[in-house]
Amino acid sequence: GENVEQHPSTLSVQEGDSAVIKCTYSDSASNYFPWYKQELGKGPQLIIDIRSNVGEKKDQRIAVTLNKTAKHFSLHITETQPEDSAVYFCAASKGSGGSNYKLTFGKGTLLTVNP
Amino acid sequence: GAVVSQHPSRVICKSGTSVKIECRSLDFQATTMFWYRQFPKQSLMLMATSNEGSKATYEQGVEKDKFLINHASLTLSTLTVTSAHPEDSSFYICSAPEGARTEAFFGQGTRLTVV
């Protein structure tokens, strides 16, 4: 089955700096890679996703890059703000219906943005 | 995005009792729903995949007789933790993909504490 590795497990940055979280996956059939933000006591919220036919996607301060050959993808947050502090999870799936929607999650990164 | 509503958000029960958690898709029909369990400071681990009108598929190591899943309609899936024990205390989260979209929408999660 799919295996997703995520690094680092914790990341502390100063407000305004950039934060980068990296993930690798093992199953070359995976084609959908979402990133989730989870605040304490809440369910995960999708912040950005990328499909395997695209190398990069941006949404304001957030961007994701995908290298299919190397099987890794990264989350980039620029101009970080204290409200960005949360646990971030990457995930991978084959994303083509039914049980293929099943997501395999990384272990998470606790991001702390210091004012 | 689509909304998945999960109830209750918190529940405390006595050891040996059963607890039911509901997951509803509010503005779309969910033929597939996923149930996850998350222990403190850990990632989401898939427990089972439920499909409307058929038996759920459980991940390896998850006891199907202990974690009963019912997906009787296109908008409701339930997870019943039977004869709960303190080790079942965890954060349970459901998710559902919307139709042809790959994106999965998550419920708010249920914090179960068994005393």
C-alpha cells in the first residue's frame, strides 16, 4: 500500500518568514495530493491540493509543488502569520472514485509562528 | 465547499457502554464515507470505508464487531463503538468525497472519552 513520509515533525518560524513542509510517497499510481490544516480539537481542513498532471499550484500565500519522478511534494507558506500555527498534514490518494478516494496521511507537522 | 456534519463533537461514556457517532453530508450525496481515528499528537488512521447500501470495508487490525458502521442512506453514515473501553478513547473523524470531485470533506470530529 501507499506510504507517505512527512518532514519536519515540528517547525518554528518567525512571523513573516516562509515555512516549507516536505512529503514523499511510495505508490507511483497516486495522483492526488492534498494538504490539510488541523487546529486543536477540530477536523482537518483542506488548504490546497494538486493533481499529478500539474507541477505547481498557488493560492495567495500558499503554494504546493509536485515532483512525480522523485515522488515528492512540498507545501510552501510565505509571509507566515500567527494564525497559520496549526498541524499540517499531507496526504496521497489514487483519487479516481470509490475506495480510491482513500487518503494516506503523513504524520503531520506542528507549525508554530512566533509573533 | 461541501459540508460534512459530525455529531456529537464530544462524548464521555462509561466503560462497557456503546456510543454512536453520526456523520451527515448536508448538501451532497455521499456514496462513500471514510472513518478515521486519531490519537493525541498522531496522524489520522483509516479505520473503515463505508459504501451506501453495502457492508463496510475495514482496515487491517480494526475489529468490525466492535466498530459497527452503517451507511443506510446517501447522506448518513454512523459509527457505533460497542462495549467501549478506555483504550477506545480517541478523536474520531469522518470524511466523504463529493460526487466526481476528488476532494474529501471532513467532519468536525468527535472526541470520545471512555471512563
